[in-house]
Amino acid sequence: MENKWFLSAARRLTEEEQRLVWKKPSSHIESDAERRICEAVKRGWERDEMKITAILLEGDAGSGKTQLAKALSADFGLPYTKVTCFADMDKSDVLGAILPVLPEEGVQNDGQNIGVTYQYYPSEILRAYENGWLLEIQEPTVIRDAAVLMALNSALEPDGSINLPTRIVHRHPDFIAVITTNRGYNGCHPLNEALRDRVQHTEKMDLPPVEVMMERAAAKTGCQDKDLLRTFAQVIILLDRTAKANAIKGVAGMRSYFFWVDAVLQGTDVMEAMYHKVIYKITTDPDEITILKQVLTRQDIRTALEEVRYHHGECNGEVLEIRSDGSFEVDLSISDSDTPPSAALRKSPDSEGQTDSQSETTTETQSMDTGENGTPVYHELKPEEQADRKEERDSYRKHLNHEAREAVKGSIHEKVGMIVHRPESTPEQKQEYRQIASALMPVIQELARKTQPLLEFEISAEYDKNRVYGTRFHAEKVATPDFRYFSKKRTPEEEPSLAVALRIDQSASMNAFGRLKAAKQTAVAVYEFCERCGIPVMIYGDTADRSPKEKMSLYSYIDWEEAKLNDKYSLMAIQSISNNRDGMALRILAEKMVKAPQTTKLLISLSDGQPKAMPDYTGTAALDDMRRVITEYRRKGILFLAAAIGQDKETICDIYGQECFIDITDLNQLPMRLVQVIARYL
């Protein structure tokens, strides 16, 4: 683009600044995004109120954000520098810091030893701000301290200034900030709204079109094989889209593309290089790798890759053609004597591609984990192990029954006959669970991926005092000769503590309108989500009036107290039975949560109607009981959330409150709602 985008042609840079201006390599290919930014900045540069000085580049890793920021440095003729943000960044990293300077040994002033002095050291952000450079701010979304974000906000003001302990720094008219951030990665939070509002131009950075990818790869690697470049580009795009669609957190980007092409040019096998340069960068999880492999097969990409593999494989020119009748023919072509003595296999045109005859040597290679008809063979525990496990389960069930009866002592439910059951799954229920989990897994994985950054750290609001440097200066400490005059925000050390309990109404009305299926799907989604995030989870179901003696039935499907005894497949045993005594179930679960060590305790109640049980637990009395339980345990720190899937949504909303009520008639709404709930309570 020559120099037509230079912003201040009359400006004379120092030698240091000239070295900081990025020089475009010969392999650089101008993108549409680069052209758009340059045109927009140049167009408004002399219009004070419409001047573009803050740019946001948001996209996946490997999409070219940093490369574009450097290219803008060359286009505008501005020195380039960058700062990479980190979670524990504080204001001193933005504004600079006053640090102690120890004197050199033996240095004296008027015969007296010189004591410790303090000197202000500006940050890289401040240098760019004051001198009019192009500053790339990488990943501000990882910063946890809101005060740091506020300091960045002031730095992005068009006519802003920064107050330092020693002076006031005014913004240079040529200063441009380019914010580059990934999209929803682990450890990242949504970009601060105030910071985003100060941006005047934003680019959504995605993989470029295939032709542009080919052009860039050819310039980077020197590859001139268009078929190879096109096939590899199509694979990268396909894998990237598949990863996003299946909530696989890895990324297939331009870096993977360049290194894959280069590896093949250097003699690495096409498929081997694809795994090490692309697929394993996306994920190393076996199930997720299977998904990626399957999509390549379905899209017939593997055939194209095999063609590339054949043309670029290490072969001495011998082609061994095997026919279906067992005969073969060797085609000898001219080969270099230095090439390795190997042969490429090629299927004969008359081959059917398969055979009905059975190999004599492969009859014993069948996996021992499958039966003759391909059905799984389950490896059962030894009899003595089964007996021990049964004894453990029986003992734990008795413990749960005792615990539940203790929880309702002193309440209106104290004399209600109750049994706590621990259901065990059947092979049919295991199959049903797998089918439900398979359908929900993309949503669950995406939910977990977005929630894990919120669970990673708490934001510390406390300061460590008596530091030789920091962000707060304490004048009263100067009288002490230990030079510890500062305080600095403590580094967060503890993860936020969250526990989740799900209570499922198993009344007879749940059998209507697909509510029971929705309840099972919700239970699977909550369990799998909590497992992936490492959140303690408890899932119980309840019904009332199952028999004259068993007036209250609790079903403990998942319990964090003895996680090793949990059978997740037992969630498929959830069924609609009879009435419901909601207040009693909530009291028992809330009492269990009170004893949990976690600080944030969320109890979700999934129900389709009002409480009703024999003989007189109904109407106002039952509603008042529920309100008393909720009020009592809210004071003890339990957070209640009602998820309604029936016709009595208004009543349920009135009991729990609008702020603690969600409607999940459409199960597809549950994941995003749950993300919002967890984010609100962290």
C-alpha cells in the first residue's frame, strides 16, 4: 500500500521509533480488514470528533489479529509496541510504578552514604500514550481487577490525560490503541462494556476465504501445489467449523495451516502432519478426535487427502498394483538412486474394493469387549467386590434415611412416613442415558466452556501492606527505616466455592406433555455440566402418597457426599408416580446443603405444579410451608431457583420470586439461562 495511509507525514521519528515501525515481510498479503481499517482511520484523522483512535480485533487464535495490528503500524508509519494483559494485572502495570533504587556500594555524598531513593518507571502503555505510538493491548478480557479496566478506559479517551504521582501525562494526537482479544476462551471474561464503548472500529476476525488462505500459505511456505493448498485449506475450515458446532474448545487457524503445509513440504506424511499440526492442537480428547475424523470421512475429504498423500508420499517410483483376484503387477518408473526403497500401493481399476473371503490369520483379532453380534460385553465386578459394594450402598442408604428424618424434626413433616431410595440402573436405562447425553453434549460442552472461566478465580479486594513497591503509598510509614511504604492487592488464591442441588418433582402430572422427558434431559444436562466444571452436585427426586405407610418418597440419584457410589444412569429411573410434598423435599435438601463447605449453594427445583399431598397438604397451607422453608434457608445462605415446566408457573413464580424463577418449557433455553444464573451468583 506504499505510504498513502501515513497519518502524520510531517512527523519526524527518532532512531528508536524508526526501529519500532513494523516492516512488512514479502509474505504479507493485504487483507480486506486491513484495507477497511486504513480507509476508516485515514478518512476521519483530521476530524477531531470523528477521529478513530481505538480499534478492536476480536476472533479466534490464529486468525491474524496480531499480524494485522503490526501491519497497521507499517501502514500508518507509527512505532509499534504491545502489552500482554494477565489475570493479576494491577494499576501499576498500566500507569507505571515508583520503585526503590539502591545506591551503588561505596557511593557517598558529602562523606555520608546515600540512602535508598525512589524512581518512577513508566509502563509500556504510558510510553505509547505519551509518544504517539500504535499500542496493541492483548487479551484485556483476562483482567480480573475492575480498577485496571477503569485505568485503561481513561487511556482510551480521545482527549484524555493520566494523572501520575509526579505529573500529568497528556495523550499524544497520534496515539492509536488496537485491542486484540480471543472469543470466549478459558480464563476470559466478556469485554468490559465501558471499554468496548470507547472503541470506534471493530473487526470480527475469522478464517479468510480459501483463495486468500492459499495465497498467504504460498507466500509463507513457498508451496506452489494449488491442489495441496486448496485441500488443506478446506480441511482447516471444516475442522474449525466442526469444533465450534460441537463445543470443542480448540481452534484450527492459519498457524495450523501454515505449519501443516510446511511439514508436508519437508517430507512429513500428510496424515501424520495433520494430527500433530492441526487435530492435536484442537483437542487430544479421544471422543472429540473421533468427531473430527468422522466429519472428514462424511465430507469425502479423506479421499482428497489420500490423493495429496499419494503425490507427496516418500516413494521411489514403484507402484504395486494389487488386483482382487490376488494377482499383482509392479510398475517400475524411473527413480533416483538416492530415494528410499519403498513402494506405493494403488488399487487396480478392476478391483471391487472388498472381499467376501475371510482372512486365515485374523479370526482371533476380534475385540474381547464385544460379543459375536457386536453388542458390548460388560466386565462385571467379582462376587466379593459386588458384595462389598452392595454393603456400602445399603449402609449409605440407611445414613441418608437417618439424615432426612433429622432434617424434618420440629417441622410439620416430622411424623410423615418417609423412605429415601437409592435407585440402581438397568442396561436399558444406560442405553437411554447415552442417547440423551449424546444429543445434549454439544450444549453441555459449550455451557461448561463458557462457565469454567467464571469458576477459575475470585477477585481479591484485600491489600497486602508493608511492601517495598505497590499501588498505594502510605506516608505514615516513611518514619520507619524498613522502606516498606506501599501496599499491593493480594493475588487470589482460592477458587470460588459453588455447590448445586437439583430437586425433581415426580408427581403424576409430570407424565403429561413430555415433561418427564424434559426432566430427564435437565437432570443429565445438570449432572454432566457440573462434572465437567468440577462442581459438587446433588440430584434428588420426590413424590408423596406412594402407599399408606410411605407418605413421602425421596430418590437419591446423585449425592456429592459419596460420589463413588453414584450411578448416573439411574437418572433414567426418574418417573411420575403420585402427589408431591414440595416443602418437605426442599427442607431436606436445603439442610444437606447447609452442611456443605462451599460458600455459594444453589438449589434448583424443577416442578410442574403446586404442592399437593394427602390428607391436607394443599392450598394456602402448603404454599405457606414452602415460603417458610425458602425464607428460613435463605437466611442460612441457600440460593433457591425455581424451574417451572407446567401450567402453574405464576404460582411458582410468586412463591420463589421473579428473580429466582425460570421457565424451561423449551429445554433449549436452559443452558444459556443456567450460565446467566451461575454468573450472577459467582
